[in-house]
Amino acid sequence: MFRNYLLVSIRNYFRNKSFSIINTLGLSIGVSAALVIFLIVQFEFSYDKFEKDPERIFRVVMEINDKGNLNHSAAIPAPLAEAAQRELTGIDKVVPRFQFQGDGTVKVSLETADPKRPMVFKHQPEVIFTNTDYFSVVPFKWLAGSPTTAMQEPFSVVLTESRANLYFPGISPQNVIGRIVTYGDTLKATVHGVVADLDEKTFFTSLEFISMPTIMQSGLKNNFLMDTWDDWMAYSQAFIKIAASGSRTKTEGDLNALLAKYLPKKNPDFKIAFRLQPLKEIHFNYESFGQRTANKKVLYGLLAIAGFLLFLGCINFINLTTAQAVRRSKEIGIRKTMGGSRFQLITQFLGETFIITATATLVSIALTPLLLDVFNDFTPPGLKFSLSEQPYTILFLLGITFFVSLLAGIYPALFLSSYKPVLVLKNQGFGGQGRHVWVRRTLTLSQFVIAQFFVIATLGVSKQIHFTLNKDLGFKKEAIINFEIPRAKGSGNEDRGRILMQKIAAIPEIQMASSGFLPPAAEGPAYTNVKFNDGKEDVKADVQIRWGDTNYLKLYHIGLIAGREPLMGDTMKEYLVNETYARLMGFQNPADAIGKQLNINGKLKPIVGVMKDFHEQSLHLAIDPLIYSNVATRNSIMHVALRPQAGSPSSWQQAIQKLEVAYKNVYPDSDFSYSFLDESIARLYTLEQNTVKLLSWATGLTILISCLGLLGLVIYTTNTRTKEIGIRKVLGATVFQIVTNLSRGFLRPVVVAFLIAAPLGWWALNSWLDDFAFRTPMSWWLFALSGVSMLIVTVLTLSVQTVRSAMANPVSSLRSE
């Protein structure tokens, strides 16, 4: 019996080649997308599953409530870990995690046979300070040394196997013990252990571990603010493993009691609290220095797209199968007359669906490597596709094959097996056909609603991205390069900064240069403590700060609306405020702020001018109050404006090459790394740009599947109406009239779908745009363009078959009459 089912299924597959191909293509697109998305989602949600008792491991994060605005940060005060370990109960392990300041990297030096030529790694990442408990929470395999003693002494370091092989090639882990590694210029640490590299997806990616006592016994104690509770930076984090008898709620309360003890509340509008973030959430929230995080919204969006594409492929199958029901009615009638049961027929039709779905799955497996490249922006590093190494992927493919076969095949199977043999053998039709036509039209309408929704969403998000990238931000952003110079350590280094500025000024391709702090717009805020007393009370606000030399404002075309620029000096003596801050102070006329005093870190400084507002962060955020001062020192970032390239397309490249030569002449031990300001600003909207790409692919695939289904229905309709078309032509109907008559029934669902999708799209776009303080208007043409574009695509799809049918010779179709 099974052999018979199989033969009939294969015979039907090849007998209806066009419909089989359309069904296979539609399902393969859906299964391919589902497979790729499964790989991505499974990869992202598999982080940190290997630790022992992961449900008891938490990262301490700070919850900052600033006048009702809630923010979280993985950075904590440096002394918290030691205080928690010393004073709290109900905790098994406390693991501090400190990185080197700056970009988290450090220069590493190793002695060689030639003392004058050590092996040097200028920017070595993944080096942290921690304690013995780190290796209890994260289960490393020890190759040399003891986990109980390796981190107890100051100036001790544990290396992973990969770092040990890099630093001491050809030496066994046991012989690496006792070797010396120099961090920075003076910090020497002795290797006390070597551990195997983790072959797991984890937040804990560090490769070198320096003992915590090293900080306390070296000059790093002050650099890391080990005694400071009212300041915190990204380099300081802590993890806690709660005791089996403890609780998250109690530990959070104990941590906040510590905070109240060491950092009493000073500002009622600015509240701080400690929260415990579960280990399983670390990969998704509160990005920390140097660690990649995933976005759950994007992952859920990918899952939704996979579901939609599978659903659309199933709709195609249902529509085409039920539409062809008449062709198989006699077959079904004969089977039933010969004793075939309804269960046997259902099994037969589900088997046919399974063959098509299995074929689509095989096509999907072949397409997956290509699609992984297409979805590269959403593909996490390290993701791979290998059936031999990923047995769970095989299980997923088997599951989705059976699920789609059931979803796509159950309704056609029930529908076809319900025919009454007496009626179909007498060519009297069968009951319930009107109801099934209604189901088919509803499913077709659903396809076009989804397609219209994606088109509207894609156009709306693209419009907002265009708005963000082209809006006047209040300063010049084109043709400006930024790069950092080594932090000043004494007057000698400041002299080198001046020498570099002189060399830059001599480069003819450069229009202007300035040294200072951050550019006007940056990825992260830079706040400072500022108060203003209006005669009654202190006006408190989160105030951003910028500074630079006298060229800074000119280079960025930031104008003043009142007053003058601050005088240049070695310290900040005078300030400009922006319009937002002037209004916050209570001045409707910005010029009235001139002459008033700002309390900056306890010192009064005068306001000498008011500058125009500019966007100092992304357009997600409102413009903050901001102050600016001219200062000759503390400048660690160079701002370089290039001359226009008109008539000399290579002038920017020449300028950058000359910049690098000048930089290496002044700082021979440092690497030259630059970025264009407009590209840095564009990176503020990476998530949104990826969203556009995601929606574009989803829209394209949705339209493709919908059009495949539409094409199949048109082919079926024109084939069943061949004689009608011939009669119309004989009676004088034109090609245009016939095409119009054939297309009318298919265009109506597109129009209805637009009427349904338009309000849904409007609601979704408005909800998404709520994340932007500055947003593009919801223009009427966006919806009109969506509707018109879908009509055009539908007409083109219809014309592939309708025009050919309308132009066919009527003699061929009427000859049999």
C-alpha cells in the first residue's frame, strides 16, 4: 500500500509540473528562511548554558532613575565586590571583573634572547583582573597550576592555552609556569597557571587573568578608584553566585543596603539602585565594554518573518491544491467506489504534500549557505551550518517538514476526500464548493495583507533612516576625520601634540584642524556636574560637556547666537551654554544667560556666550543641556576638516596618507586609526539600518511567494476558462477586454488587502517611531506608493499568463466542440 501511495504521489507531482514547481519554490523559500533564522536564534539563545547552577549566577548592574527616566548600566563602583564579599551573607561567590582603562586593551611585552628587542603586542584585548572565584563560576580545565592558589598572590597571572602558545610558542603549559609577562610599561606578572580555552558560547571571553591583589599592591589602586563609591566606569563589573539557600530578592536588598551605607543619597531626583541580572540575560542587555550583545527584538522579528514566510508557502499550496480539485474528482470518486476509505485518501494526499515539502527542504539545505551570506548583517560571528556537527538541526528539519506537511496538506486532504462519488462520477459537482472558494479567497487576501504590511513598514522605516542621516544636526559632519592621540602624561606629551598640529597644518589637502574632546555628536554621552542657582534654588540637570581649541567651533560651523567665545587657557575658565540649557535656566531670551555663574564641581565659572543647539547624540534622544569651553590642554582627539575633492578625487586619500606619516613621526609607538564623522554618525543607527535590510528581504520574499501563488491561480483559471476565452474572441472581444475580465477577480483582493494593511502599518510605524525624539512625518504618499506598487506587481504577474491566453488562437480551444 505504501508503495502504491508513493507511486501515485510521484506521478501526480510530475503530471502537474507547473503547480508542483510553484508549490516547491514557495515552500522552499519559507523553509530556507526558517532554517537560517533557526540557526541564528538557536545560536544567540545558547549562551552561557555550560556553567554549574547558572540560575544562581547574576551580574550586578546599576539602575539609574533620573527624574523618572530609567537606565541601566553594567558598570558599578569599584569597591562593591570586595565590600559584598566581606559584609554580605547568603552568597557563595563574588567575582570582580576589571579591564584596563581606555579601550580595554593593554600593551604586553615579553622578554626574548635579545634584551633590547622584547616581543611586543601593542593592543592586546581580553585581559582582566579577577580573583580565584572566577574559576569556580566559569569551569575551566586546568593544564598547569592550581585553581586554589594561582590567583591568591599579587602580580600573578593565569593564561589560556591560546595565549600561552602565542607568548611562549613550543613550550608546554607546565614549563610556562614562572614566566614573566609585562603589562603596560611597568606591571610585571608571573604566570601561575594555564587553562584550556573555552569551547562554549559565553560572555566570559577573557584570555588572561591577573590577580586582584595586584591592583591593591600597585599604582593601579587609584587609577581604578578602588576606594570611590560615587564614580563608576565601564571597566568595573562584578558577578555574584547566590548560595543555594539564598534568594535574589534578599541579595539585592543587601547590596542596596551597602550602597546606602557607603553612598548616602544626595539628590532626590537622581536615584541609584543595584539589581541582579540573571546570567541568561547578560548576552542580551546592558552592553559592556568589548562584548557583543544580541537584540531580542531583532530575533523575535526574525522568528515572525520565518513564520510569515512558512504561512505564505502553505497558503499557496492550499490554494493551488483546492483549485485543482475538479481535475481529481473522478479519481477520488473511482477510489471511493472501489472501496477506498476516507482515511486512506487523507493519507494519500498528506503523502503527496510530504513529498513536495521534503523536496522543498532538500532545496532549502542547498540554499542555506548562500542565505547565510545574504543575512550576514544578522549572522553572529562563529555561526556555522553543518548537519554532521549539528544534530539538533536535523531534528529541526524533520520537525518542520512534518509540521509544514500537516499544516499545508490537512485542509486540502480533508476537502478532496469529502467528495461524494455518485455526484462527481455524474459530473454533477460536489457539495460545499462555494465555502471552499471563500476559504481560498480569504487565504489569498491574507497573503496580500502581509505583503502590503511589509511594503508599508519597509518604506516607513527607510524614510526615517533617510531623515536621520540627512537631517541638519546643527554642525558640519561631511569631510571631517577624527582620530585619537595618546593621552597626555606630562608636558612633554603635550608638546608632541602641538608638534603634530603644526605638521597637520602644513598638509595642503587639509582645510583646518583642531584638537579637543569628543566631536559634537558621539555614541555615548559625556556628562559633568553642573548647577545653576536662579536666586531661589539650584537648577539641576544632566549637562553634557565639550571642549577644544579655538578652531573647534569654526571647524564644525557651530555658531553663537549671543556673546563671545571663551578665552583660551590651560584650564576651563569661561563657558558657552547651548539654547536648551539657557531655556532650562529660565531665560526666554538666551542673551540673558550671559554673565551668570555656573557651579561646576564646586567652582563658579561665568557664562560668556550662548551657542546654537546641535544634536550631540542620535535622534532617538532629545537635545541635552550642554556647555563648552576653549582649553589648550586635556585634548586627546584630533578633528581634521579635509578640503573639497572637486577636481582631485584622490586628494582625501593623499591627505590621510600624509596624516598617518605625520602621526607616526610624532608617535612612533602608536597605531594610527581614524574615522569619518559622517560614518560614525551613521553607525548610531546600525540597528535601524539592519531593520531596513531585514524588512527589505522579508518584503521581497513575501511578494515573491505571493506572486508565485497568484501566478499558479491565474494559470489554473485561464486553463479552466480556455473555451470561454475562445468564444469571447470569436464574438469580437479585444485582448484588452479579455485581460481585464480575467484580471478583475484577482485585483480586488489587492485593493481590499491595502485597506486592511494601511491602518495596521500606520499603527506599527507610529509605535516604532515612538523611540525617536525627532521623527519623520507619516506622509500620505508612503501609503499610496505602497498600494500602487503592489497593484503594479500584481498586474505584471497576471499579464504573464492572461495576455498569452487572450492572444491564443480560439480555433484551438473550440475545435473539440
